[in-house]
Amino acid sequence: MPTRTPNPQIPVVAVVALGGATGACARYGASLLWPTAADGFPWTTLVVNVIGCAVIGVFMVVISEVWTAHRLVRPFFGTGVLGGFTTFSTYAVDIQRLVDGGRARSGLAYLGLTLLAALAAVWSAVWLTRRVLAWRQT
């Protein structure tokens, strides 16, 4: 009877699931601390997504340029925790809710603001992290 080799993806799937649950709990905690009114602008989702994008910028510099991470760190933290924390599905639902509520301008503003703020957060975090690391090495 042939021996069966374990699937090498099982640990990856497990750490992504664990990280995703952790990130989703953190996002849920943010929504409890700063709830959005039914007819309000979704500031909590916007802030969570921008913070998550900034953290991914720092994380990617650290694990790509500074530290050789264990092979499960990136899927756990990058895909799992930050994927669970940031909530672009809620972002899409928030846009639909704004549009359906007769606030198409707010929905479009939110659409653009989130995109620009998220990209700016990643870029700024990468730039700042590299500057801080370069400064510490001098």
C-alpha cells in the first residue's frame, strides 16, 4: 500500500483561516467601537480599510527587505489578518446602500475617497518605513 504524503497547502490554508478570523474579529470590534448609523456615512469602513492598507505597506517592506520571514507569516498576516480586517466587500455594500438611499454623490465620493486614501496609505507607509529603516542603519 503506497504511503500518502501530506498536502503542503494544508498549513497555508489553516494559517489563512486563523488569520482571517482574527482580522474579522478586529474589524467587528472597530464597528462596535465606532458604529455607523443606518443613514450615515461609512467612516468606520473607510478608516479600517485605510489603516489596513497602511499596515500592509509596512508589513511588505519588513518581510521583503528586512526580515526573512517563515513561509507561513505572509499568508497568516498579509492574506489572513489583513484580508479579514480590511473589508472591501462591506465597502461595496456601503456604496450600494448610499446609492439606494438616494445619496449617489456620497456613494461616488466614498468610492473615490476609499480608493485614493487606500493607495496613498500603502504608498506612504512603504515610503516612511523605508526612510525609518534607512535612518536606523546610519
